[in-house]
Amino acid sequence: MARRWTRGIGDRLISEGPCLLHCLLFEAGDSDRYIDVYDGRDKDSGKLFSRHKMTFEETHCDSFDGGVPFATGIYIDAESSEEKITIVFEPLPK
């Protein structure tokens, strides 16, 4: 399948099924922030993949060669609703 990307702000479900995570691009708002990335459909039932910290008005990019497999989806839990987040992912067949 082809890669997809999505951009948004704050907490959100990125993919509802198996996929490969290729890239995270994020920017903090007006203070130090973090985002948590889960393999799952929400933070309560998902498995924490990583925490990404950023400082005031910093833009950060993490790229994963070949993609990181996620079994049940990608969920982003942002510390606040100010983080701007772009995700590149590739849906996989169920």
C-alpha cells in the first residue's frame, strides 16, 4: 500500500489498523512539551511505543528506515492541544 500522511494538533487516532510508522514531525507550542506514541487506538488500551520531548518552539523529526510495525493502530497522546504533529505511515493489510 502507499504511504499516507496526516497533520493535526493534539491527541488523535492516526491509523485504526496494522501499519508501518515512517516519520514523526512535531513542533512544540509556547513551552516545553512532549507527545506519547502508542500502538493502539487510545492511550488506555494501547502499548506505549515512545515519548518525544521538545523544547519551546522547537521542531523535531524522527524518521524510521523501513518503518516500525504497529499491530493495532497509531494513537498520539499530546501533553497539550498546542503540539503540531505530522505523521507519515503506511497501512498494512489486516
